[in-house]
Amino acid sequence: MSKTNVSTRLLVIPASPIRKLASYAKAAKKNGVRILHLNIGDPDIKTPEIMIKVLNDWTQNPIGYSQSHGEPVFLEALKFYYHKIGYKFIGKKNIQVTTGGSEAISMTFFAVAEPGDQIIVFEPFYANYNSYAAVNNIRLVPITTEEKTGFHLPPKSEIEKKINKKTKAIIICNPSNPTGTVYTKQEMDMLAELCEKYNLFFISDEVYREFVYDSLPYTSILNYMESMPDKMILLDSLSKRYSLCGARLGMLITLNKEISAGVLRIGQGRLSSGLVDQVMASKLTEVSDDYFQEVHKEYQKRRDVLYEGLKEIPGVYLKKPEGAFYTIVKLPVKDSENFCKWLLTDFKVDNTTVMMAPAAGFYGTPGLGKNEVRIAYVLNTDDLKRAIEILKRALVEYKD
Amino acid sequence: MSKTNVSTRLLVIPASPIRKLASYAKAAKKNGVRILHLNIGDPDIKTPEIMIKVLNDWTQNPIGYSQSHGEPVFLEALKFYYHKIGYKFIGKKNIQVTTGGSEAISMTFFAVAEPGDQIIVFEPFYANYNSYAAVNNIRLVPITTEEKTGFHLPPKSEIEKKINKKTKAIIICNPSNPTGTVYTKQEMDMLAELCEKYNLFFISDEVYREFVYDSLPYTSILNYMESMPDKMILLDSLSKRYSLCGARLGMLITLNKEISAGVLRIGQGRLSSGLVDQVMASKLTEVSDDYFQEVHKEYQKRRDVLYEGLKEIPGVYLKKPEGAFYTIVKLPVKDSENFCKWLLTDFKVDNTTVMMAPAAGFYGTPGLGKNEVRIAYVLNTDDLKRAIEILKRALVEYKD
């Protein structure tokens, strides 16, 4: 029988650097090893009880489709949220509910670029942008940012060099996963000016909007939306804000009517996002401000523990992250993927080891990030301290 | 300010014929009109109580990510299901959990065809295939089937005429949404032979597998999978079987390792399907056989009520559907979209009207289906009888 070939585009979908070592982790767990997960941004913080209560009180039966645009009660809740944070121009018609922030990214890439077109991104960047670029047949053009400047943007002229006829958009993740960088008003202004000058879409992924530390000022793309209504697209999600990663809820916000109409048609094709998840999340209107203040305090504390701990390890280098709950860390190893694998297969302290994401997968330029890892500080401070200690001892023992 | 253009591919995403009249329905509802929904396959049948109980008993907090491949307890339940229906060769590694059957369709189109490639489909076909073809830049090549043969397949030679170098797969929906056709073993054999002869993938969407009436024999693609492991892809979903449309759970089943590995990488990009939905649905292992027997009996009764009622209306023509819960019906109108719109805007009986899906959107060949509608018989028999009566009176009054 002749072999039937899959598409070449399927073969080039990259494996997630966050999940690619999963099989080694599984094997380690099978052998009874405890793994401290610094590889994935899946918070241990509790989902608000009032959301869990929606499940406990659930009576609606059958579990029917929701609406393609979004479940009405959830759209209302989202409108409430954006109004509360000061953006009263956002109406329900400007919101498309998506199945996770991931779907919002994918829909946006499809909407702004033809196959073969380019979107500018600042590396290191959220690795799943690669998957969605591949799925939508577009090319991400990376502009490198560096550890020594805290991964802030290069001068305007450096960015302009990468803009050509195929460039359709600039995407930024603010605060940044994986670097923890919070972009300044000057940086956001510069990107908005470039998008105006070269007629590009400006896409801002603000999933970590509330995770900004040390009272740094924060500049959302929403500040530019009314004056540049056609060009601005906000990608958002509740996963991190309310510890709802498993609820697969995101949103795409824009004042561009063609995009709203188009992504709704894509949305109709996949019928709806999950009903239960949406109804559960719509309780965000009743979550007290204390909830997030506590969450914020906890993450700032974790950030401090991680930073103070790591910078004392010989050969380890990082800048203090400004936001989100990630950081890119330089390690004294040649190949961080080998090191991360070795941690899972060959190393443990008191039967415990650490899982991290090799950083090369967060770069678009081949060869970069080889001696870096991305760390998500989503563990309590005791476990974080333990993880730092394990990493410290591992680096002494490891030979590459 | 210059206008920033969205991609041309966004503009050509078709509106769902199932949902495109939604705004008229919304307006009618606002005016207090009751709408009998025959337009969408969103069953009124109850979800098994044992699944709702999972929500009521929920304690897991936080709602974290599930695994990209699928939540382990859900994968176990799916394996249990396929083994129970006789396909013991299916292991967890052959199952990819998807966010709705829709994601399984989209992943499959991406996996088997390059941009510009063709997939053969029998029209009228499930309209959302159009969305996923557009999203994945592939072309659906329709082969027309006809009312008079109950929408069964044309001879092999007719299908062969449409196969060329760009053809990568044949997709069938069995039992068919929108026609209700259950394909015979001879038809499935013929498609398998064609796929063997021309080295094509054979994709079977079997979401309605259990909805086969009058004890007709049913031939699943699973019967061919072991002998043609590289070529066969099953698309499946729990939405209809357990009235879980709003739970967004589907599966892609294949023995082709490249496809399994590739769709898992796509799956990693979107992180996971919903945790709560998967845990809820994994209770399928404890749903008694009585549950589905009742569901089946109810749908067969509805099918009979619909068929007997409609065939008595002058000028209305349909074949008795063999499976699923849809049928394509010829109406004595010139343009069924105008008629369906008119039903929502200008017609009511006792303040009640009927919503149906214009059938043109279920055809790939322009001009076909203009005087047809798709009806989903997902209402109880009293409402169905009422809907038939309304339709009968509307056809008397309507002038096009």
C-alpha cells in the first residue's frame, strides 16, 4: 500500500518549548520523583470561590451551545470589567469571546495577514505565537531584545529596518511573557507611531495586564484605541487574572468593524466557546477587589524571592522582572535544553527536581537563547526557594 | 489616517447559514415572538444527570490547564467507549481530544492538505466545512447528491472525474448532517477503494453515529482503520450523543502516527481543551444504556412526526431521513433565504414562528439549494407539530 503523505505544513508546526519535555517529566513522576514546575504558567492561586460555586449550583440542562459571539451574561461581565478599568467606549459589539487567549491570537493572525505576510515580534516572545503563525501560514519577523536592557525595545530605526511591503502588523505582549518586561508609555507611543506611519495593525497581548510590580505605570493599547480605531487589536484572557487557565476563555477587542464581523464569522464556524466556562467566569463582576490585591501581592513576593535567590547563583544572570510571572534567565550551560532534560532524567535532591522551559523556542532567530531558560514563578515561596536550591546544586553537578 | 486593510481571506469566510439569520430572530424575540428553532442542531434532550452532578460536586481549585493531548480521565473514558462499541484496537495514543468536533475538522483539513489543495465532499454538506476550508486555505470540491436518491452517492465514475493531482482527501459525514443519509457498506467500500487507488485520505465525520433509524446497518470508518491505518481519520464528538453541545468536546481518531504527532503539536499551541467539560464528559462510562435508547426512540419518533407532517404539505418534498436529526426539504418558494427571513420578520401564528436554515449555504455549487431548507428536528413532538402547522400556513400566505 502506498503511503499517503500529510501536508508539509503539518510537519513544520513547532513543538511547544513549554510542553516538549513533558514525556521526561511523566517518566520521572512514574518513578516517584516530585517535580517543581517552573516550565508552565499554570498558577497555583485559587480560582475565586464564587466561580466554583457556579458549578456547584449548576442546574441548566441540557448543556447547549452558547452564542458564537459569546454567552450574553459573559459579554456583559466583560463590558463591566473594561468599563471598571476605565475604558467606557468598549461595547459588547467590540468584544469577541474566544476559546482561550490562544484562539484570539490565531484569529488575529488570520485576520490581518495573507499567507506569506509578515508580523513583527520582539524576541524572546511567547512561543505559541510560532504555532499560530504556522497554522495561519504567516511569517513572524523577530527583532531581538536583550537581557542587558531588561528586554526593552530597541530604537525606532532598528524596528523600521524590518518593515517592508509584506509587513502587516506589530505584536507586543505587555507585560511580556516570557521576559517580564513592562513596556513604557514612550515605547507604546513609538509602536503606535510606526503603525500609523507604515499603516500596520498594532496587536497587544495584555493577558498579564494586572501583573505589574513596584507600582510601575502601565500603558494599555486601549489608550490608543479610540484615536486609531481601525489599527488596534487587544488580545486578552481571564486565565491568569482569575486562575482560570483550564476554562479556555479569551477575548479579542477591536473597534475595527471588518475585523469584528470577520472573526464572528470564524466564530460561527466553530459554533461557540464553552457554556459552563463562560457562565462561571461571568461571576468576575462579583469578585472583590481584595482577591486580586492578594494575588498581586503574592506574585510580587514570589518575584522577589526568585530574583534574590537566582542572582546569588554563580554564573546565573537575570534582570529583575517588572511584570507578568515569567523571566528569562541566563545559565552557565552550553545547551539549556540538554540541561532541562538532564534535570528530569538524572538529577534530584530529596527525590525532587525542577522543570523549566528551554528558551531557544522563545526566539525566532536560530541559535539565540541556547543558554537561557524561561522560568514561570507560579509556585508558593517555599517551593520556589526549594527550586532555586535544587537549581543551584544541579549547576554545580552538571557537566555539558 | 489611511485605512489599514484586513486580509482578503478574512473577507471570504462565509457566514454560517445556520446562524446568519440570528439578528432577525433576536429582533423577533425582542418583540415577544416565540421562535421554534429548526435551524440548529442544539438538542433539547437532557444531558445525563450524572454529568451535571460532576459540576455540583466540583471541588478542584484552581481550574488549571488540562493536558494538550486530553485530560487523562477523559482519554480513558473515550477508550472505554470505542472498546465498548467494538474497536478494541484504539488506544489513548490514537485519540486527540479537540475543542468541539469543529476543531477536529479544522486540524484535519490542515493536516492532510497544503494551501490550494482540494478535498472532495458530497453536497449538500455540513456548512461549517466551508469555514474550515477557508480558514485553512483549501478548496472543497463538491460532488452533488440528489433528493431523489435520498442523497446517496453517485457512481464511482462520477467521483473519479473530480479526482486530480490536487485532491488530497474525501470527506463524508455519516449519518449525514444535513441530509440524514446513512451510507451503505457498499458506498463506504467504494470510498475506501478510491482512497486506496488514488492515495487519498478518507475522513469520516461520525458525530451522529448512534442516530441511525429503522435498524439500518451502519458502517463506520473504524471498520477500515486497521487495514488502511495511514489513510483513515475519524472525526467524532460527544455533543449530540450526550446533549453536550455547549461542552465543546470532540475527538480526532487515527492510526497515522504523523497525523497524531502533528495535531498534538497544534494542540500544544492552544494549550488544552476545557478542564471542567472534559471531567464532566468522562462520566460517559457510567451513563446507562437506557439513556441513549430513550434518546434514540425519541428522535426516531420526531423523525416520523416531521416526515409524515411535511410530506402532506402541498409543494413540499423530502425523502424520509435515515439517520442524524436533519433533513433537506424542498419548498415551493423561489428563494428559501428570503422565505426564512420573512418567517422571522413578517409571519406568526399565535405569536409563534419558525426558524430554519436556508440550504444554499450547504452546497458548494453556486445556485443549488435555493428552494431548499435544512431542518433540524430537535424539538419535542408537540412543538414539531406546531412548527409544521406554522410552515404549512406560511407557505399558503407567502408570495415571492
